[in-house]
Amino acid sequence: MKKIELKCGAAIEVDESALDNMELIDALAEAQTDNPLAFSTAMLMLVGKGQRKQIYAAIKKQKGSSVVSMDDVGDVFTEIVEALGEQAKNS
């Protein structure tokens, strides 16, 4: 598990092999083409339900809002993928 401190303030742990999950790749592909709501599934697959809730709460607190935007979640998703990518480069 890789510990990641996100810019939004949440601290999470993600399995280093998470990006090797073809179902995650499929959900991302579906979000890009047919169903933008599939991005929610991709986020769930990457971090799990509890951590997703933690991330959303941190975003709300950081933004001073009761709404979590798709852009905010996309930024966090990218941040997680980049952190996992750095781990792969350093291995």
C-alpha cells in the first residue's frame, strides 16, 4: 500500500498495483466515451468507499462548499495516478 497525502488534505492508502486493474481501465474508457458517470465507479475502484467519502469531505472543507465537483475529483484522481506512477518509476 502506498500512503498518499493529497493536496485537498486527505491522507489515503492505495494499492500500488491498482492501475493494473483492467476493470478500472474499462471504467475510465467508458467515462471518456459513453458514460461520464462511470468516473464515479473508477474512483470507487481506485480508493474504496470509505476513502472516497474521506476525499469528498476534504474537498468540501477545502473549498468551503457542500458540493464536490467533477473537476475537483478529477484533479484528485490525477494526483493519485501521478503518485502511483512516481512509485513505479522509483521501483
